[in-house]
Amino acid sequence: MTPRRPALITCIAALLALVSSLAFAAPPANDTLRIGSKRFTESYILAQVLAQTAAPHTPTPPSVLQGLGNTAIVYEALRSGSIDLYPEYVGTISLEILKSKTPMTLQAMNAALAPLGLGAAVPLGFNDGYALAMREDNAQRLGITTLTDLAKHPALKLGLSNEFIGRADGWQGLAQQYGTPQTPVALDHGLAYDAIAQKQVDVIDIYTTDAKIGHLGLRVLTDDKAYFPRYDAVLLYRLDVPQRFPKAWAALQKLEGSINETAMIAMNARAELKGVAFDVIARDHLVAKAGGTPAAAAGTGADTGQRGFWAKLFGPDLARLTRQHLALTLISVGGAALLGIPLAVWVFPHPRLRAVVLGATGLLQTVPSLALLAMLISVLGLIGTVPALMALMLYALLPIMRNTVTGLGEVSSGLRLAGQALGMTAGQRMRLVELPLALPTILAGLRTATSIAIGTATIAAFIGAGGFGERIVTGLALNDGQLLLAGALPATLLALLSEALFEGVEHWLRRRQGASPG
């Protein structure tokens, strides 16, 4: 009897090799300018302004990595060399990145950033500071105009963004400065405006250039003790950028002072209130600055950049996002199977070791996905596909390993003894008797792991790995329910297709086993 690998492992290995070679495009070459952005409207728009400004002066089109998450993630991407520059704010650089206890001048910032290989330059011309805001009718009824007034009303419910709550220049310092007694609840910044409009919270943190402040008629509370520093927008960049891209850098320097608060609020409004695409907004702004008068920028007629739901669902990015999401799922589940099934087979005969290994794998399921991504980025010094795949593989291990162990445990001792009586070695019995009999249970584990991976793969967008989560993340930033749905629906369809595929395979296996001679 000739030993052979189980068909399941052979198929997974072939699929993994095929998908990994075809699914992902090669990373940008060294002559590609890589521009990042955070996960809020203004940062998306500014990244497009930077990319379109630099594009005529670079050998290849700039690569834009949108919505990379909060300051910690996008700064780690810059420091590790995964991106070359991104729009940042002087208050964030001095207080959050450099951990200064007081605001710093641009010169002092650059002195502190230089040893890190970074620099700050090109003030864009506007200040986008933090502030707290509440509904005008509520503020008027309670007589609240300042943050000192707010501290006198402990019953008010504050809904603040996660980043603001955790920042050095955010809630904790503000609460100490003003003695505010409230305990805030955490909200995504993109959802906070809906929450306050629906009276689910009374106070939210806002960026002073947010378009919805005026749209919802909110009162911005005066920072009467001058707690918040200025947040003038600048470029945070790697020091080798001017040497690598001299013409593009010269073009970017011409953006200095080119965007004031009014212009930035108007651009944010087009994105958040009209659903205009970020690249269209950036293009119109640059055309208008150059002396052109595009219809949308001039406000004459319909806004040509606005898109309906079907345009968002079947947008030009659908094929790319589908390929990326499918690849993230298949590679991560395939890799988890190639690692988890042999590991489960190895520990199966050793109950204590098996309990330890399965327990450790189970602990991985308790680590929040974004926390796991942040840890992997820190360890690997990379953003994008690699840490995303590693995180998804770790999450897929538990159902695969647990089901493999369960399936092997269901094989009767009589069949094992029969194999032994035929003179089979332990390895031959495992390959030819136990694993084939455990295959339906192993497949059930793969089915569960695939469903988990399809859903969890949406987090890959937070670190620039693409997939349908890219639409979901952008929809959150814009509070755009249609764009959220345009990302969620294809992911749901992919999950349903995977369930149908596994159901078909399991049905085929049942028929095959039923047809086998007893």
C-alpha cells in the first residue's frame, strides 16, 4: 500500500500557491511616492490633494493608502517606511507623537523628528482643532457656552471618539483642566453626529472644520481655559523624500498656505453631505486654485461627483476589492490549515500538550482584532497585506485545530486496532485511516474558519490591505450608510457562496462514503 498525502492537504497547498502568486499586485517600487491618510474625511481629501499635486512630477503615479486608522497606525507606517508622507497636525505631532507636554514650534518639532528620519513642513494654511459641541437648543436651555459651563452639568452624556479619549491631548487632560465629572462613552467619530442628532448623546468631540457642525446647528463650546493647542495642518514626511522625488517635493511645497478653513469646510461638506468622491473634490480644488472653474467647484448645477447606491455598489473598485478580499480569505485559511492540521495531528496523542496548545490558540480569539493588528505592525515593522494575513491566520487556527482533534477523537478504537493488525505504522494509520474518517469534521472546521475570515477580513482595510472593508471604513468616516452597505453586501454574498461551496463538498463526501463498500 503506497503512502500518499490526504487530498485535503494537497488541494489546500495547490490553492495557496495559486492564489498567493496571482491575487496581490507587487508592492509599489522604490520610485513610487506612497501617501497615507488617517480614517476621517479631511485626511482622505488631503491625501488626494497631495497625490494629484505630485502625480505630474513622479515617474510612476503616487500610491495612496487611504484610511490607515488612527495616529498610532499611520505614524508607525511612516516610521517603518511603508509610506513616505501623510497630512498631520502640529498639535498631534508635538503632544501625541513627540510626547511634549507643551505645544512646539515647527523648528523645535523638526529638531526632535530629525533623529527619527522624519520632518514636518508645508503648512497648508488652516487650523483644524479639537472642540466639544452640543445641540444648540440644549445648550441654550442649560445656558452652556464654555467648557467651564459644561463641567457644571454632570448629568449630560458625552459621546467621544476612541482616539480622543486615549490621546495625551484629549479627554483625560481636558477633564483635569476643567474638572469635568462626566464619564464619556466611546463612539466612532463618523457616527457621533448621528448620535447627537438623535439625542442619544448630549456632547461630542468635533474637528473644527467638520461640515456637519453648521449643518446640524451645533454650538461649539468655547475653550475658555485654552486647553487645546492649534492643530495647523502640515506634511509629516520621511527626510529622504525631497532627494528621492525632488520635482514632486517642489510641487508639494507650493501647497503652503493654499487651503484656508472655509475651503476645507466646503470640501468636507461635499464629501459628507453630498457623497462626492474624494479624488473629485481634490481635483476640483486644485483646478479652482489654478484659475479654472469646474461646474461642481463653482457650485453651478448638480454636483457631478455625487454617486447613488448602485454606482457605489458596482463602482470601478469592485473587481479589485473582490480579488483582495477573496485572496485574504483563501490565503489565511489555507495557511491556517497547513499549520493547524499537522499541529493538531501531532498533539492529538498527548492529552496534556493538546490541552495547552488548544488553550493557547483559544486565547488568540480573545485578542481584539485591531489590537492584534497593532501588535503585528509593531513587531513586523510593516502595514498592509502581511500583518493582515498573519492576524487572519491566527484567528482561523482555533476552529481548524479543534475540529481536527475532534474528528480524530471520533475514529473508533476498533478501526485503529484493525489498521495495526494489518501491519500499518502509526503514520500510515493516520494518513490512510484516521484522517480520511475525520475529514467531514475537519471540513466543518474549515467551513467555520472561512466564515470567520470573510467577516474579519474587513479589518484589513484599517492597515491598507484592501478588501471590502475599504468601503466600510470609508463609509464609517463619512457616516455614509450606502457606502457601508456597498461594502457589507459583497462580503455577505461571498460568505453565502462559501457556505454553498462547502455544503456541496460535504454532500459529495457523504454520497461518496455512502457508495463505498462496507
